[in-house]
Amino acid sequence: MGKDGTTASLRGWSLVVVLVLALAALGGCGSATTVPSNGQPSTTASAETTSSSVATTPTGAASKCNVFAAGSLTQVFPELQAAFKQAYPEMAGVEFVNNFQGTDTLVAQIKEGAPADVFVSASLKYGKQLYEEGLIEAPVNFCR
């Protein structure tokens, strides 16, 4: 641990993010779209430094989880996904397909129908916007 306590702090945040990924993989991966009551297909996603899911996957089933995350998470998410698979061996079959871009680009892709199971952004406004347009379930803030 560094003198400033950074390692302990990073481990704490890592556990939070791993928990969010666990919830997303259990509930949000395996299906690219759902059809809400308005009849328009919508991309499943989790939002903001928030999380939420739509589709369900049986525990232990091999599935693909499309993760749309801000470019600033390029380094940390693959590490967290590996830690997730170690912590939850029953989810070892989950294949994470990462799409790291600027948030505006990710939002545009989701609006165009890109199959996102998880959407992660540092700004709450994007999750709210996608939710109000019926493209994701209600965003859940998972860190501040």
C-alpha cells in the first residue's frame, strides 16, 4: 500500500465495480434487445457510474456481455472482468465484449441500435437521457 492509502482505496472501488459487473452479467447479458411496451426495440444497458439490466441469463450459461464504457475505463475494466470471473466461477462462460469510446459516441451507437448490455459513464445525464428515451432501464449510481 502506498503512503497515501491508494492501494486500499483502489481495492475498495474494485470490489464495488466487480459487484456491479456481477449483477450486470447475471441480469443484463445474453440478449441484445428487448421490446418495451411502446413496441420499439431497445438496447439493454446499464448506465452511468450506474448500473441496471434487462435480459436474464441462466446461471452458468455461456453468454456474451456487450460492455459500452467510457474510454477512461479501458485499463481497469478488463482487470475487473477477470476478477469477476474468479470471484464467480459459475459465470466463467461469460464473454465480455468491450466497446470503449467517448460517452457521446457510445450514446449515439445505442440510439442507433447497437447491442449494449452494460453502459457505464461518468456523467449521470447520459443514463437519464437513454432511460427517458426508453433505451435502457433506470440507471443506478454505483459510485461517486
